[in-house]
Amino acid sequence: MSNAPRLKDSRQFNLGTWWGGLRVTGDRSVLLGLAMVLVANGVLAALFLRTYLLDALAAVLLTTALHWVNDTLHQYGHALAARAVGKPMSGLHYFLMLSRGIYPQDEGEVTPQQHIQRALGGPAMSLGVAAVWGVLAWLVQPSPLLAYTFTYAALSSLVVFTLLALAPFPTIDGGSIRYWWRKLREAKP
């Protein structure tokens, strides 16, 4: 019998332990998310990539994989920031086409500054990742397939995982930053 913790829901699956102790899980909605990302990337490839069918298929598969790489690196940014402020993440959960960081329920008091720094970790990482993908896209310009793939990855990381993540909606990074910034301002005389 395994010593691994049991999942609360049979629709969830365990992806192991990553990055020095983060328990990574997902749920079945990831299959729907995967299909959605594949279809969206297929439409984008059809619109922007003028090439052979097999090259287009390769681009769809590569860009879909890079979507999940961008998402995972975004969460790694949160994990690094959380560890740096002394309030580390305990897990990572994939759902639909995204993921979310899991923090211990018994982590004690987390200051507004710590919340803000943890929330900024993901977009900061994604901005750096977008720059790396952008440089790679520029370097591989002679190859339309690779240039398209890395351009997609750069734009995905910049637009989805940096700019949209910073939008002030309650369930994403920008909403958390906004909420805790207000709490911080209210606490100051």
C-alpha cells in the first residue's frame, strides 16, 4: 500500500511531487481544457501558418505543449516567490486549461505584503519567460514552424500569463494584488 496521500475526489489524479515538495494534482476537466487548447491552436495555425498539413499539426501539438509549459512556469514563479517570503505553496492543481497554487490551510498569518509578493511571482516569471521565447523566435526565423511556435509561446506567456493574470479580477493574481493592496492601505494611518 502506498504512503501517498489519498485524493479527496475520484475525479482527481496525482501527478507526483515537484520542486522540492509541491504535491501536484489535476482533475478530469484538464481533458476538456486540452481539447479546447488544441482546437484554439488549430484555428490559429490555420490562420497564421501557411505550411504543409503535417507541419501545421506539429505546430498545434508544440504550441499546446508550450501552453502547459507556460502555465507551469507561471506557477513556479508563484512557488519561488512564496518560498522567498517564508509562506511556501504546498501544491499545484491543474484544471481545465489552467492551474492554481495550493497553500497550506494551517500556514498561519500571511501579511498583505506576503500575499502581494506571492501573487506577483507568477506574472514576473511569465514576463521573463515571454522574453526568452521571444528571443528564441527571433533566432529561429529561417524556420517558419519554429518561429511560429516560439512566437505563440512568447505571446501566450506575455498576454495570458502576465497581462491577463494582472487584471483586477477576484480569482486571479491581479485581483489578489488589488485586494491585499487595499488591506495594506487601510492598515496604514
